[in-house]
Amino acid sequence: MMVGSAIPDALSSPVAVNGMHNGLGYPVYFIPFIGVAKILGVLAIIIPGYPKIKEWAYAGLMFDLAGASYSIIASGAPFGSWAFMVIPIGLGLSSYFFYHKKLSELSRAEPSGHFYEDNYEMSNAKIV
């Protein structure tokens, strides 16, 4: 869902410019920046490994959603215009919850019981 809004932002499509610049008042140069940041965040979440980067990606995407919600509300848009933000926020929170549930289950299955740390160390290992 985040990629669906990131691609038009990254390409500065007329729909994105109309919504973010004309509708919310953001500068035009900010639109592709936020689009690329969303794409990088989604990639960080879907690529296996790198748990610390995933934590930052989840935080960044939730900050984006919170900022978008606040911007829509602050612009004076009616309730129907911003109530839909519950859906992407709910999906983001669910994804984060299930990611940590998966980590917890994997750490119980690992003999060392340190899947999170072991996975972090392996993701930062240098190939010689």
C-alpha cells in the first residue's frame, strides 16, 4: 500500500503534486524526496535480514503516516477525507506486530535463543 503512494510521489506525478502541493501546501521539491524515502523503507522491510534497518524503516513509515494524517486534518479537510488513514496505519502496525511475532518464534526455534542478535551479526558480516 505504501508503494502505491510512493511511486507517484517519486515521479512527481500531477496527482501527487495536486494532493501534496496544492492540497496540503508542501513544497514541490519535497514530493519526490518523500516518495523515494517510502520506496527505500518498503524495500528495507521486505528484504530479509537487517533487523535494525527494519526497525528504522517501520519507524519512518509510521512517522510518514502520522505526518500525513496530521497534515490532512490540519488542512481543514472533512472527516471523510482523513478517516481512511486508519487503514494504512492499521496495516503498518499489524505488519510490525507480526514481524516481531515471527522473530520471537524464530528465536525460540534457534538453539542459541538469540536469533535477533545472530541474524543482525550475520547481516553485518563481511564476505572475505
